[in-house]
Amino acid sequence: MNLSLNNVIHQAEQIILGKPQQIRLALTCLLARGHLLIEDLPGVGKTTLAQVLARTLGLKFQRIQFTSDLLPADILGVSVFQRDSAEFKFHPGPIFAQMILADEINRATPKAQSALLEAMEEQQVTIEGVTRALPAPFFVIATQNPAHQVGTFLLPESQLDRFLMRIQMGYPDALAERGLLSGVDRREIITRLSPQLESAELLVLQQLVRKVFVSPALLDYIQAILRHTRESARYTHGLSPRAGLALLSAARAWALLDNRNAVIPEDVQAVLPGVTSHRLQVVGEYQKQSSNTLTRELIEAVAIP
């Protein structure tokens, strides 16, 4: 593994105790130039993970707290008339940062949620007819509470699909929780973190991800997974071509983290839950199964070429 990436993971693991898989998946998502959705109960470390990554990667960070009265202008910015110059001056919103934490995104109205769409897809925003580029790299981490909680608005499928991956933090194990209870306040530690990577180096790593070799047999495997979801009766609809591209990109990034220049089937299987859990809707009795069970069954159903 690249030494800087190794340092990034090591430093993050000192703060986010007992969650090496979640840290690795989040970093995979960033290297693949994707956006991350973290869905879980309040208080399990969603916001802390975003703050740790921003500090460790040396990225300009902005947190947007999504509430029911949030307006698109609160995210994108607004033009204000200046009396001295007799002209409008644009004041950029918090979206003009390298890493955005969209905290509790499903507490905002769909209109406010949609303000992120163009930014996430095009890495630019159009405000009052003017298109403005966003910084590079640009990465959105959105957190959302479970849909059954009061005051939440379900994200539409079109917006869910903009997220390369969705993960859950889960409760810490007993040892990690003991470390949290007996250790220093994590917020205090975060303020002392030093960057382990430069923005320019991160951009180079993102380019390297695209150069990770993918064999025709590996493409056959990904297509077989896509085809199975489209033909299976347990899903309302199968994975789209965009989902296939997301799966391929994430698998390449996972391989790079393993210091390999070629993707193997195990890379695809490692990122499959994060890439597909928010894209596949199950029907009937299958809704009672956990996403981990569904993913395991999907992996078992598709043979490796």
C-alpha cells in the first residue's frame, strides 16, 4: 500500500476505534471519486468519521447541518447587491469546499436535498444562470438517520444513486467502546490531527485508480452480477449500467489499497455491499433479510468465471 495511504488509515483507526472496514470503504469511495452515504442511528460516529477523513487528508472541510427550513441558497450561496459598486456580488455557500459533510441529509426537504445533485454529479453548480466550478478533489459525505425516525424525508432513488457507496457504522464492540469511554474526548483529538496526504497527491491516486487493470474475465463477472439482479424475482428492478460502473470503480480503488495493479473477484465482493445496498429494492418476504444476508446470497448465486 502507498505509504501515505497507510498513514491515513492508521491515523483514522486511532480515532474511529474498532471500525477498520468502514474506514477502508470510505477511503475506497474517495479514491474512486465517489460520494458516501452513511446511514445509522445518531451517536455511532458518522460525523466523526467525516471530520477525521477531512483532517487526515488535508482537505478544506465544511459541515452543512440539514434541517427542515434549509434553503438551496444556504448550500450554494447567494448574490447580494453592493451599494458602493452598484452591482451584485456572489457570496459562495459552504458547497465550495473539498469535503462536504451533509449532516442528517434526510431531515431537509426534497428541494434542499436536490441542491446537491448537480454538485455531486458534475462537480459544478449553476446559480442565477452562472456555472461555477467546485474545488478538486470534491467529496460529499452525507449522513442520514433511519427512515422510521420522526422528521425525516426519504431520499428519492435518483439522489440515492448519486452516492457511490452506502455504509453503516454499527455499534462498537466491547473493547472499542471501553476505549471510547476511558479515553480522551474524540473531538479534542481531532483538532490535533495532522494531514497525512496532500490534495495534489490525492488527485494523483485518483488517477491511478483508473489505471488499475481489469481483465475481460473480471468484466464477465461484473456483468453476471448485473444480469442476475435483473433476472431475479427478489428485486423490484436490477442494477443499472451506472451501478455497474460504480462497482468497477470501487473494486479498482479497493485493489489499489491492497497495493495491486489488477482487480480480482474478491475486490468486487468486498465493495459489493456498499455499492448495491441502496440500489437494490427487495420484494415480499426478502424485505425481512438484512443487507449483509442479501449480499452474501448474491455473491453465492453468481459463479466466478
